[in-house]
Amino acid sequence: MTEFSAILGRYQLRRLDEFIDHRNRIAGIYNGSLAGLHRQGLAFPLPSPPQGRHSYWRYLVRLSERIDRLLLQGRMKEAGIDIDWAYDPPLHLQPLFREQMGIREGFLPVTEKAMKHFVCLPIHIGIRGEDAKIIAAEFKEAVENLVA
């Protein structure tokens, strides 16, 4: 780590509570806005743990198997919103495990199938509440249109 990175990191740590509070507010907006998709069985935001505070490094949503996440990503991109997915490829398919242990696709089929149904909505300090409402509305519309 460079000295500059260390200085920046120490400064950012002073604001950690502020950043986490902000992410929790944005997640709360997403949770409320996406409740209808959950009731329809189309998209399921991952619940927060009942104890403690979620950091929301990522805002993960599990999609119904009826939703093609690549098509969804394209629809969101058309609306000017980038969505992606975390942990792709899953840990057991990372190059180290492939090369060192000879692990190939199909080693953990349930994991591999499940991972293809997760997306992440944008969540960071630069997103305002109004932005989150727009993102959630676009996401909801795109998901519903993909199953219509």
C-alpha cells in the first residue's frame, strides 16, 4: 500500500459510520420499492441480519429463474443504470482453484445455478434517495416487462 492510499484509507475510516448509515438508507428505499416484486415472486432482495447493522457493500437481489439477468442488465443499461453481479465466477471456479485443484464447472452445481440468478443494484455514497427511487422503479419495470 502506498502512503497516499494509507492516508486516504485512514480518512475514510473516520467516515465509516456515515457511509454505512447512508447505504442503509438507500437499501431501505430499495427494500420498500421492491416489495411488490417479492410478492409477485420475481425478485427477492436479500434480508438484513436481525442483529447488527448491514454494511451493504453490495445490494444483492435474487431473481426468479424466469428472469434472464443478461437481458435485465441490458434493459437497465438502456435506462442509463449499470447493474452487475458479485462473486462471478464463484470462488471454486476462480483461476487459482481451477489451476491448482483442477476444479471445473459442475463441481458445485447447486451453487453455480444459484449464482446465475443474483444481481446487484448500485449502492454507494454518491446515490441520493431520489436516485434510489428512480433506480428501483426502472428495475421493477424492467423485471416485470421481462416476464410479461
